[in-house]
Amino acid sequence: MLPVRTPADAVAEADVVVMLVPDEAQPQVYRDWVAPNLHQGAALLFAHGFNIRFGAITPRADVDVAMVAPKAPGRRVRELYLEGAGTPALIAVHQDATGQAKALTLSY
């Protein structure tokens, strides 16, 4: 069973945090719940690079930061999943604090 946590508590317990909220909500979510609770060596993953690329979110230097972005709209990703297929994706490592960011991103 997956326990329900507040965002702050979930981040504090997590080794990998994936920002899957809309781009426009990410800076506030990061500022209010993620940044104060993200521990050293954790990984912060995104499905889109907008907020990192344009500086709306600037993670601390002691965390990994990466992106896994499917090359299809969400609806199509879901359709393909239901058909037992998938879609290509792009990965990018923005910050490799642990030396393991690429391996972790590929495993995700």
C-alpha cells in the first residue's frame, strides 16, 4: 500500500523527486515544498525542461537534476501504453552532483 504524505513529507523521504505538475505551478511547488525538504544527493527529475532552462527553478548544487521527456503528447503516450507499445523519449542531465545522474535517469 502506498502511504499518503504531504508534499513536504514525501520530498523529505524521497531519493528521487519527479516534478509532474504543470510548468506554471512548478516554481511555487519547488519553492514551498521541494527546496526546503530535498536532501543532499537526491535526484530532481522533470518531464519538460522549461523551468530549468529559463531559470525559474535553480536547484542546489548538491542534487542531481535531469529530464525524461516523451516525444509525444500525454494522450498519445497513454494510448500507446494501453496498446502495449511506447514512444521515444529524450533524456538530459542538467546537473550531476552524485556522478550517477545519467544512470538514474536511464533507469527511470
